[in-house]
Amino acid sequence: MRCTKQFRFYLFASKCRLWLFFNTTFWSQFDVGADQLNTLELKTKDSELDYYIIYGPEPGTIINTYTQLTGRMPLPPRWALGYHQCRWSYDSETEVRELVKQLRNRRIPCDVVHLDIDYMQGFRVFTWNKQRFPNPQKLIEDLKQQGIKVVTIIDPGVNSIQRQIIKSAMKV
């Protein structure tokens, strides 16, 4: 069994409930009786061998101990666990408002609407197309009143006009 993720652990599902946590970010491998029956072999390319053996009468107890060791992630906000409405863009503020109206009329619970690149002016980050979305602040406030958050996509790309502005600024 090869572990290719950041967390390397193995839970032994036997009478002797053990969890082996291999604390490394390096390449690791668990051989659980594949090469040699009744033998557990751990391999890593890390220069140090750091592991924890956690015992517990049931898996829940083991996981509780494991998360005491590694930390517990706080729950995300409730709205983040809800329904997110997303597609490859909405053409206008009017279309977004109509979408939300239809979701509410059909009693479809929705917590978030995602806006793709068409809300931007010329696909430039941190801008709004004033023809398509004339009052983004009011749109966001109105949707908030209806219990809907708005998430705008932020592309890491920089278009050619922004590139020219950046080059000009760097020459100064």
C-alpha cells in the first residue's frame, strides 16, 4: 500500500485496535504482509523516522487521540456547507436576480451564488462590468437580505492591458 498523500496513517482493524501515524511529508510506503506474511514494513525517504502508535478500544477513540495530536480543523461557516449555485457565468445582474427569484419560488435552498468571469470589465481582475452589473454593491446587499452570499471568481491571470500597465509602472 503506497501513501501518496500528506497524511500517512494506517488503522489496524484487528482485536488490537492500533493506529500507526507516520509523521513525514516524504515518500512513504506501508507493506502490510504483502512481501512477508505477518510483517509490517514501513519505508520513507525522510532522514528521520518519526511515528506514533495510538491504541484505542474503538476507531472513534483512536481518531479522537489522533486529532488531539495533529490538531482539529474548525468547522467552516454553516453557509459554506449549503447549496452553491454555480455555472460558467451569468450574463448580467438581471439574470442573477432572476435566478435567485426562481430558486426561491421553487423552494430550492441556496446559500451561495458564484459569479464567473463575465461580471468583470474586459476579464480584468478586481473590476466590474458596469453595463452588465451596474450596481454590484446593491446586488450583493439585496442577495444578502435573501440569505445568499456572493462569491466572485478571481482569476490569477493578468490580461494584456494589465500587463502593459504593469510594464509601464516597472519602467519608472
